[in-house]
Amino acid sequence: MKVVLRMVIVDDSQQNMELILSELGRTAFDPYHKTVKSLNALQSTLEKSVWDIVICNYNFKKIDPMKALRITRELDFEVPLIFVAENADEGQIVETISEGARGFVTKRKITRLAPVVNRALKETAVRISAREAYRALQESEYRYRSIIENASQGIAIIQDGFMRYANPRLLKVAGADNAELIDEPIIKLIHDEDRSQFNNLYLQLLKGREMDDHLDLRLKPGAGRAPVRWLRYNGVNIQWNGKPAVLFFIKDISEQKHAEEKAKKSSRIIEQKSIALQEILGQIEDDKESLKKKIHTNIEEAVIPTLHRLRNMATPAQIKLFEVLEEDLRRISSPFIDDIKEDFSKLSPRELEVSRLIKNGMTSKEIASALGISPMTVHKHRELIRRKLGLVNNGMNLNSYLKSKLEKAK
């Protein structure tokens, strides 16, 4: 299948046009053409439609061949121009080729026209592809540079231990400009105490090893920089201008580190306060025990002797009351007082009082006399006490039960 060839012929000779069309038609081309006879017509034709090639009669007296060549060269797109001449000397051919013509064929060697056209089309295709590839590369480089220049993380390229590139974000974090960092030792940015860690990481990456995790290092204090800033490094081995280098992604984590340190301090303060609180609670417990002992001692050494003297002056009915009072005082000072309250929590204060008298062996009459109430009331109290303590219809003696419970609580 023949290839359609869209061409513009610059000539006014019908014989020349037929020769060109005939020669190209018998080859692999299917020529489609338009003839123009002036430079203005040539420029207008090329600007209005898409053409593959221009074939110009070098000996066409109405047109300056070099001006025709200039028109094709000044277009925004490339259309190769080939001259066909009745005859030409070597100087003329060299001049046109040096100015950008893609071929020069004489009528004597018209059979060379098709190969020359074919070569010109291929060379043009290659140049167009190369130009488009270069443009695409430039656009790609522009996009990547734009991404790097506007990245939220610092980006650095380190080669031979020197900073070869630093993006704006890194310059801002470091509080420096290009002149201060580029082609300067990277170690200038590293805190003195962290330099060995950085050197070890850098050498490992140069050997092609991958990082298992990030590395957090401090920025060296300096003019325009905060006293302590933390930077997180992630790196990878690359080639830069044909030599090994390390590409670092650097993130400012100062706020995170300061927050962590603040949290640690708060945790230590809370721990210290907790220890202090435990000590206070322990002291309170010790004070409680000490107070209990003091109460017990005071009851035994101060209250009980006085109670004994009063009992010696009491009537027989009152003596029993003093005995009950003494026992209650001792129970108050007992460490088992909480157990007593729990066992008898359902009883009213009067019922507790009656229970203590029953436990001490007093009869209903004696209790009534001691408390100033009737024996019938004491009897009712007895029934309520038995019911609340779960002793109804079980045959257990109330005096024995109370005595065992209260004796156990001592």
C-alpha cells in the first residue's frame, strides 16, 4: 500500500510538476499536491493546512530559493524543503543544505528524488519525536521540581558528605539560605552528640542498604535556629550527576518531641504525686491505728477506773448498769467494733441496749427497772430482737446467742 504524500510544489512549469509527480508516483508514494507560484502563496498555504514536504524549483526566477527556505524554517511546525534544479554547482548545493534544506536533486538524477524525500521525512519524524520527548522531559522535570520545591518535608541530596541540594522547606527549617548550605558539609547541621549516628546512617545508605526505620536527630543550634529542634531522617541511595549520593527526606518533629517530653514530665509528676499520696494515706492509716490505741488506753487507764469508783457507790440495780457500760466501753475500743455493728445493724439503738443487758444475764424485770420501762415493753423488745436476728422458732436461747456473738467480737 502506497503512502499518501501531501506536498506543496513551488514552480510555474507544468513539465517540471509532471516530472516530479511521475517520479514519486512510481515509487511507494501516492502524491497529493498543491502548486504555488509566490512566496506569499507558499506561506499562506503552509499556514492553512498540514503538509508533509515542500519541493521547490531552485531555478524558479520569480522566487528567491533562500527566502522560500526561510519561510519553512520560521513556521511553528517543521516541513522539510527539497530543491529540484535544472543544474547547480557544488557551492549552491552546499549553501542550501547549510541553511536548512533537506535535500537537493538535479533533473539529471531525478531518480534520486524519492529516496531523498523518504530520508527527509524520516529525519523530520525523528527530530519531531526528539523535540517532543525533550519537551515532555522538561515538563516532567518541571512537575517534579515543583513538587519538590513545594513539599511539606525537607529534601536534601548529600554527596561526598556535602549538601548538593536543599529544597525551600529544609532551608526554612535550618534557618539558612542556599549560600550557607549548598556545597557545605552536611555535618554542620547535625548536633555534636548525634554526629556518629548520622555518619553511620549515611555510610550504610551509600552502600545501598535500606533503612529499617527512621532516625531522629537534633539540629545543631546556631544563628537563626531554635536552641533545640528535632529532625526525622529517611534516606535512600541514588545517583546524582553520575555518582552515588543519598536522598534524604527530613521532617521537623520538634513539636512532637516537645509534646512527648512534656507528657513524660507530667507522667513523672503524677507518679511522684501518687507516691506522695500513698505515703499520706499510709500515714493516715498509721494515725488511725495510733488514735485507736490512744482511745483504748484512755478508756482503760482513765475512764474504767472512774467507772469502778462510781459503781462502788451505786445501788444493786445500778451496779449492773455500770457493768454493762464498762463492757460497752471496752467494746468501743476493740478492733472488732465494726464486726459488732455489722452483726447487729438491723437493731434500733434501744434494741441494741436491751441486747447488751440480756447478754449480761439481766432478767426482763431487771432490765425494765434499769431502763425505766415496763416488763411488757422489754418482752416486746425481746421478740423484735429474735425476729431481726433470725431466731424465731429455732429454739435458740437469746441470752446464749447474744453472749456468743458479743464474746466473739471482743
